[in-house]
Amino acid sequence: MKSKSVNLLLVDDREEGLLTLEVILRRHDYNLVKARSGREALSLVLEHDFAAILLDVQMPGMDGFETAGLIKERERSRHVPLIFVTAINEDPFLLHKGYEVGAVD
């Protein structure tokens, strides 16, 4: 019996960011679901179960930290590992803020 592929949510407002993640992950048997904003990501989290969420920090409107906080408020999505993907340097404040809202990396 073939195993069912898992859903990964990729969130980035830039097309090149989504494409980069897709290129890295496509060699695995993942179902890659893409969102271009925090609001779109939240809508998808309501509709689907995800094994992990790769989330850009810097997005217009709702940034990655706010999006992560709202994802972690829901009982159903609280357990989903969040990985922030960002070009921001390793600013200790931003690293702490990411872990504070529930990121695993």
C-alpha cells in the first residue's frame, strides 16, 4: 500500500521565495500547498491539516509572527511545527520572538 503524502504549507508573499522552497522540497513526496499572505495561510489552516508550516517573517499586512500566533491559538493547529524562513539576520530579539510565538526553527 502506498503511503499518503503529507501536506506542507509554504507561506511567502514573494513568488521567488515560494519557488525556492518548492524546488528544495519537491524531490520528496510532499503535497506542497502555497499561500501568499498570512490571511491566506490562516484560511488554509482552517481547511486542511498540515504536517509543518514554513513561514516567511516579513510580509505586508499580517507578518509571520502575527500569523504564527493565530495559528497556535487554534487547538487543531497548535501542534503543527512552524519553521520561519527569512532573510533577516540572526537578530537575538527576532529569534526570541519567533520561538515565543511557537516556532521550532
